[in-house]
Amino acid sequence: MQAICEVEGRDDFALDLLVKLRQEGIIGGRHGAPDELLLHSGGPQSDLAQRSLLMGPANRRYIVRQQPVESEPTIGSPLQGEINLQASPAPMRIHVEDWDEGWKVHQIITGTNLADGLRQLSDTLPPAHGDGFQAGGLAGLLTYDMVQHTEPLRLKHTPADDSVLMILYRADRWIIHDHIEASVQVHSTINDDQWVAEVEYILDQGIPNRTTPARPRARIPTTETDAEHAEKVRRTQAAIREGVLYQLNYGRIWSAEIDAPWDVFERLESDNPAPLSAWLHSPDLHLAIASSSPELLLKQNRKTISTRPIKGTRPRGDDIEHDANLRGELVGSRKEIAEHLMLVDLERNDIGRICMPGSVHWKRWRIESYPHVQHMVSEVEGILSAGMDGFDALQSVFPGGSITGCPKSATIAAIDELEETPRHAWTGSIGHIDPRTGQSQWNILIRTLEAKFDGNAWQATVQAGGGLVIGSDPWQEVEEAKWKAQAICQAAWGFSPAGEANHSPRGTSSVNIHPIPPITTSVQHLIASRDSSLLPPSLPVVPTPIVWYSGLVLDTATDPRVLFVDNLDSFSWNIVHAFATIGAEVIIVPGRLEVEDSTYLLNSLKPTHIVLGPGPGRPEQSNLTMALANAALIGETPPLLGICLGHQAIGLAAGWTLGLAEYGAVHGVPDGILTGDKYQVMTRYHSLALKPTNTRLEVTSTDAATNQIVMALSHPELPVYGVQYHPESAGSTRGLSIFADFLGQ
């Protein structure tokens, strides 16, 4: 059922309507539950801010709670490289609840992971009518702690038993405010739905403008000290120097009582509009979420999926010129560019796991300015592989790499050690997904307040931080977290962690989109190569990469066939896509496979080439990598290429030494590489470097800056090669030629 009417083109109409529906008593009550969900596009129109979605009263929801853990997980120190891959101790249990004057459990669905559990909910949805967005799909909240069902990790600091990890509703009713058409549509899957008639009547009467709440009662939230925050930055950098991590996103917490969560949301939408804002209130769960997020985790339109990571931040300036200077400072920073490029590579990897080789594309690199901060933003897009769907996409990208770090699994474990508390809703997602139509959109819950009612008052938390890299200045990171927390802390407590600063430059709109200024040679290279170097001339038809499983045996029909050893890196699938794109069949084998003899793998998989992938830590932590490196040096393997950690494994197998890089760690930096008199730009990700101690191997490339660091090696007689840089990176010039030359061996 659908009703359409024209309305004024005011951005916050959905908030006005929600208030009016509350006043008229038709949010819940006789039509369904009183739970509220609003997906609001604030600010000026853009490709992400085109409509706001207000859910009508729900009659079914799906809840996942934290299950008791019978035994403590075996966890060392991830910040020292002790990463123990362990599956969740219990499957995901989804309580299907129906509304009958209260939420009552109807059934329990068990899933092996997030995608499997959500996919089983498809059978509980009504039939769809045509394509495009419509009522009847799923919408709601995934807390960050659902990472327990997307990553093969056991975390020490999990939420309290029975805590809510997921709230999804079967959204049988939607009110859609189309910002472009300045219209409202009312959708329902229920025949002759009286709720539709009542909403239509209210719309016909006109919706008055709300009055934004006054400033909140002043409070000073509790938080860690700046010195404690800075020390955690240094701890992270120590781990980066040892090669354990490349980048980690740390979040600092502010907490205090608030008067009313809805008032906070209204203030945010007035003072800090954002395209992916969200409001959720579940009265019986005593939970409210108010978010003015600018960041997209995932968008799906049938087979096309995309993500828009944000990384790289500066505050807003005092005037237009100062604002522009700060954008120039942002783009001119080697640290900020490296941090952003690292994230682009990570998201290409996460999208690549479920997309067709050759279809993943980096585009729309830009700066987005909001009232308090301005960010570098990119879009990564791909086309789903056959047999993959939106649930697989959500499984692959959740939680977002911009709020975890690289390598993703390693940093999620390290975040747990560093923050020492579950994140709850912060850096989770609110959005919608409809398996019937292939439509989905999820935000990342940054700029977010989570409030819980304890029986007497609303207790609220705000968390904000940033990506920590080797080039971070600890005190600058402290200030950046405060800039990011500024708007939400002011809306909640009238508190300004970053001090009294202008919201936006005078004489400008509060939200703007700017092109990347080409102010450095490195940035000019990235702008020029962004669209051309990552895609083949046409989408190739290649075999789907195979993830190895016990008992897999292949014939010798395919040539070339690459056995790729995955060492927990966040860029592994970029390498897989690169080889698949140039015509290779790729079989992916976990590097930490317990193996005494690699011969059985070679005999059963019959590869024509072997690639030892990159990863965190040292090569000795990957049994298979070291076994194959040793076998290669005595001629017992087909042609072998080591990348980063794989390159280091070859050196160790030859008796070379591996230690801290003489000139410091380098991560995400496009850098000059010398091969004889040939100069190329390749992206470097490494903290450790090889030192030759014998002539079993030859140095074939070095860094252009010092001519001292081993950037590539080869065996003088055998087809064994290693590169310290990452040819597959978005910042590497003609990197695919390295792989093509290797396949020619």
C-alpha cells in the first residue's frame, strides 16, 4: 500500500513528522510496538543525502544477545603479535519476537555467523512487489560487538551476559521523505492498513516545525586524561615498529548522565547535520541511539556494492581562506595520505572477498566538510560474484576498516587489549537490508551517543578517536579525538572537549564537498592513477578464487595456477584479484596452517606458481610460508614470489637477518624504488627489513631515497623472487606488470 503527497522541501521534515506522530499517539500502541527508527539524511542534497526513512510501528523484531562464555579464551597480547585465531564459543542465536502488547519470543534461529544467521530471516519476510526500496525488509542496529560473529577471534572484553548485540525490525511500514522530489510516500505491506490512513490524514493537516531544544544542562563528562590517551598512542606505535600492526583506530570515551536522548538528536541535526544520521529507541530494552554519522559502511543496489571510508581529518577554519589552508595541510601530509591510502587498500580487500575479480574500483576521492571537521573520503565499488549476496557483503565489510585498522583481524584483537572495554553501539552500524530486492545501506556509527536508562536517569557515552600510524603525533591524536567528539558532547552536555571553536567558516554552507587539491607530486600521481591503473580494459572472465579446504585435490588442467599463501593481511584479496585479472586460477591457503611437510599441498593442488603473501608479525609465525620458502631455495617448488612478509621469509630461509628497518617503519606510502637505473613508484608497508649476510640471494631493487633498504631480491639460478613493496596497492604504479612478469616464469 502506498500514499503520496507533496511537502515542503525542508531537510528535517522527518523529525517534525516523528514528533507529530508521537503527539497523535500513533507511533505504537494500537498499531504495533512503540520502538522508533529513523534513518535521516541531514545537510544539503548529495548522492547519499536524498531521502529520510521513518519506520512505522513494527510487529516483529530480531534480537541477538551476548551469550555466557563458559571458559576464558586463550589470549596473549595482540599488541605483541600474539594473535590466537579462535571461533566464537557459541553460534549466533537470533530471538524472533512478535508484538502482542509487549515483545514475546516467537522462535529462535541459530546461525554460524552474521551472514548465515541473517540469511535465514529471509523466510520470515513478506513477498516483494517489483524492484527498488519497499516495505517488508530488515532494518535496525548491529553493535560493534557483533564482530564476534564476523571475525575468527575470541575477545577478552565482551559485553555483559544478555547484553543486546543486534536489534533488527521487519520494517513492514515506512514513511519516505524524498528530499529531491520534496514528497512523502507511505508504504505498508499490510492490506487496508489503518495506520496508513491515519498518517495520510495527519499529513493532509500539515506538519508544524518543531522548536529545537535549548542548550542542555551543563555537565562535565568523565574521560581518561590526555596523558593516558597519548600513552596509548605510543603503545600502538611500539607495536607498529615491531611489524605487528600498520594502523589501529583507538577510541576514547566520554560518559555522563543526560536529560533526554531525543533532545540530543535534535540538537545534532540542527548543529551538525550529516547524510547518514540515525535515531533508534527501544523502550523495553532501555536503549536509545542518536547519531549524526557522515560515513557509509555499505550500500547495495542489486549486484553493485560500495563502501565509503573516511580517513584523514582536520578541524574547520576560522574563515574561508583558513578552511582551504587546512584542506591543503590535510592533503599535503604524508601521514594523512598514507593513512587514507592504507584504508583504500583495506576496503578493496574486504570488497574483493565477495566481488568479481577485476570489478573492484576506487573512485570519488574527495574532501567532505562538516560543521566541526573536514575529512578525506573515498568510494570503493565492486560487483558481487555469482552466489554472493548482500548478507555476504555485510559479513565481509563489518565492522568497517576505517574504525578498526590494518591488518583488520590483528587490529580488532589489539583494540580489545588497548581499550579494555566493549564498544557496544559505537562503530557498529544502523541501516537496512532487503534480500528480496537487493537493496541495502548501512552507516558506521561515529559521531554517536548511546544512552541507557538505568531506572532513574539516562546514562550516556560518546566515543571518538582516530587512526594511529607510525607517523602519528600523540598529542595531535588527542586533539583530533576531541574535534570529532565536539559536536556530540556539546549536544549532550554543553561541553566542548576541543575548546570553544567556530562551527564552520563564516559565509559558507555548513556541509560542502571539495576536490582533492593536487599540491604534491605524490597526490598528483594518485589522482592520475586512481581510475586507470586498477581496472583491466574490460571485465575479465576468470575462475572464481578457491579457498583451500582439507581434502581439496585439483587436476593439472589450468595453467597458470597460483597457490597463494594468506598470512592474515588486509590486502590479500587485492593480490588474489590482481592474479585472477591477468588470467590465473588462484587457490588461497592459510599461512598459519599447521604443516610439517608442504609436499602434500603441492601434490594435491598442482600449482604452476606460488605466492607467499604479506602479513603482520614475522615470517616465523607462518609455518607454511617458511616451509615453502625453504623448499624453494633447494629447487623443490615451482616459481615462487614472496611479497613483504613472504619476501622476508625467503631472506630468512637463505640465512639473511631480519630486523627493524634502519630508517623506521613505512606504511601506506607510495615511494620510489630503484631497479638498476629504472625508477618506479610502489607502496611500502613494512617495519622490518632484510640485511644480506651471504650471496645465496641477489639484491635486485632498493629504495630510491637511501639506496640501502632491500626492496627486491632473487635467486641467481632458481625462479625465486621477493619484493618488499606491495605491487597490488592502489598507490603502486603499474604494479600488475610485476605479477605478469612472474607468471611468465
